[in-house]
Amino acid sequence: MATDPKVIVLEFNELVPHLVSRFIEQGKLPNFARLRDESMVAVTDAEEAPPALEPWIQWVTVHTGLTYAEHKVFDLDDGAKLDEPRIWDLASDVGRKVWICGSMNAGVRGDSINGLVMPDPWASSARPMPAGLFDPYLDLVRAYVQEYTSDKPPVTKAMMLRFGRFMLGNGLSLKTVMDTLRQLADERRNPSKWRRAAILDRLQWDVFRKFYRKTTPALATFFLNSTAHFQHYYWREMEPDAFRVRSSEESQRKYADAILFGYQKMDEIIGEAFALADKDTSIVLCTALSQQPMLTHEETGGKQMFKPVDQARLFAFAGITAPYEYAPVMSQQFHLVFENEEDAIDAERKVAALRIDDGSIDDLMLARRDGNRLFSGCNLEAWPSPEAKILSSASNEALPFSELFYPLESVRSGMHHPDGILWIRTPQRAHSVVDRKISLTEIAPTLLELAGVRTNHRFASAPISEVDSMARAAA
């Protein structure tokens, strides 16, 4: 029986159950193998279908125990608006310390918390806690993650200096330094900038580990997204025979092992998590959902997405004159935040009115408003005709599509799947396999129980019964 129960939740977004099994059997993921063999192993069911099968929806369910129909958080960066308690709110309310590191679409109920919160890099409204502590880190990482398709992310020398000082004082490890130097050296020989995502993972892990050791929280969450990104863009290169449209030999040479690379880098972090956990700590691996090959866009060569070449030019072309703050989120989507609701209403109308001039595409732009915030992005999933122009009703002008939008790095070849991974390694380290799919709504009460949090909050689902059975059998 743990005397000071704690839990570390490794939130490795969208890892795929059968890929983990395949790579383990190939001997390429030794720490995943150890974690599996010392855990209760289950597959979760997101219990949603598109368009509600999205990680920024499913992670809110994991953290609250509420279904999408109950929490109604649909867009990335809207999680902070939810007034329902997360697991960390409930743990903090009873005096247990928490450390929330990068959890997707997170928020905090109230103005304070017993611990630390560093929001995900796509968040513009979620508040870091304590205020100011993580700003040097977040400012730089957000610039790279939100504008990862840009050759020149909006990063200044001052930002780099602040980031460097923060990392030197907050956990930068020799391994991360050496990995970074090897990466930069490799980029001189090969076009391998895509691997930088793993360096960001290492940096975030260094920060997590530093503050974990400093604060010894009862509940800690650590989120990574890099491998999910690799799966979305490089599944076609990993399994070319699964697709009707094959990528080029050069692309296969560059990216065939990209997904495996992501899993192996996460395997390293799992190994270091073992060293971080004491005898009273449970380690939980949760993915919320997973992926599968995207075969729904083969007739157009795969799903392509587009971002503004110059957002200021695009919105001026649309006729938007009111001041706004541009806040990119994931892939092609972004928020425009206006000073008042009237300006947002006007912008919503003008963005929605943008059209391809031949009338073939009626919904060129997503335009969804919430108060003074407009959520938008290009809806196209394939190149329009080479002659296509965009027509603005506000200015009565037409500009070539390629002058206003550019394609993301490659076509998508991985799409979401409702199955997810849930492995729970309790201090007893007993292995078992659950023969049913577990609802995501069961995870929140289970995590609180593992962390020794006793709360009066009523969840719709009970804690996972198999965890109790496993602990009793091992006792």
C-alpha cells in the first residue's frame, strides 16, 4: 500500500496500439516493453466520431470525466473557457500539489492552484501559473510550434537569450544539449529539420523533470505531440503499400522511419520516467485516441492543407480594418481576437464571404465566432485549379489563390481513430490485460484515486474497476 500515493501521467498524444506492439516485438522500444509488462494494459474508446474525434476534445474528456456532449469544448484553445473542474483542480482543492506540463486544451478553475501549470503551446487564453514563471519558455516554443511551416518563425535574439537563461536555470540536461548539437550537425548534411520536434520534446521533459523533483506533486501530467504530427504526415512513407497514391522514392527515403523515430524518442523519456518515480508513484501512459491510414482523399493525391502566406495581407484583402490579434493554433487554423464583438461580427461576415472566383467552392474559409473571437482557417483539402483566384466582396478584387495561401509541408496520410492506449503501472507493478474497451470518462476518477485524492465531486463514471482488482491481487 502506497503511503504517499502519487501519479505521473505521460500524455503521448495519438500513439497507435498496434504500432507500439509491432515496434516492441521488433525490439525497438525496450522501455515501452517494460512499462507494458509492469502495467494494467487496456484500449480506450473515445466514443466519438468526426468532427468530434479530435485530441483537443478528447483530452478535455480525460481531464474532466465529461463527454463531449457535456463539456462542449469543440475548438483548440477554447478549453480555458470551461468552468468545470479538471482533475488538477480537484486535487488542489483538497491540498494535494499538482504539476501540469503542456496538457492539451487545459484550463484552471479559479485564480490560483496548489502547484504549477504550463499550458500547451497552442493556447492563447489559458494562464500559466504562477504568472510569468514559464514565459521565457512558452514565448519561444509557441513561436516555433504555431508557425512550424514557416522558414522564419517570429523569433528574436532577445527571445532566444531569455529562453537560454530559463533552460540553464531550469533543468537543461547534457543529453538534450548533445542531441541538439547532433541534430544541427546532421542538418548540414541532410534535410532533417523535421526531427527538431524531438528536441522540443527533450526540452519540455527537462523542464518537467526539474520542477517535478523540486515540488514532488501528487498529480503530474506531461504532454507530447510530436509523434502524432509524424503520423499525420508520414504514414504514407512508413506503409506505402497501404495507399493507392505512392509518395516519391526520395520522400520514402527521407521519412520511412520518421514515425518509428518519434516512438523511439518517447521510449527514451519513458525510461527516464522510471527513474523519476519513487516506490509510491504510479506511471500512467494515456494517448486519448490514436491514428490510422488516411485513405479518404486518395482521388486527389491526399489531404492537403493551406495557410496564409501573409495573414495581414489576407485580412486586408477581405476588408477587415478593425484592430485584431492573430493567434495561430494547429495546422491551418487560427484565432482573430478583436477589441469588441461588433468588430468580430463584421470580420466573420467578410471572411465567410471570400470565394473562389469560378463559384466551385462555397466554403473556402471556416468562420466561427464566439464573442469577440473569430476561429478561422482555409477549408480546402486539395489544390484548386492553377487559374483559381479568390474574390473579395468587400473590395471587389480578385487575387490568385497561390498569392494568398501556401501548402503545408506535405499531404496528410494519417487520420484519427477512436482507440487509444491506457497503461497503468501501479507501485505493485502487476501486469494484466483488460478484455474490454475503457471509456475515456473512467480515466479522471481513476487518476485521482491513484493520486490519493479524496473528493466529494461526483463523476458520471466510476474509477476503472480492474485497477482495484489488480492492486488487491498483487497485495
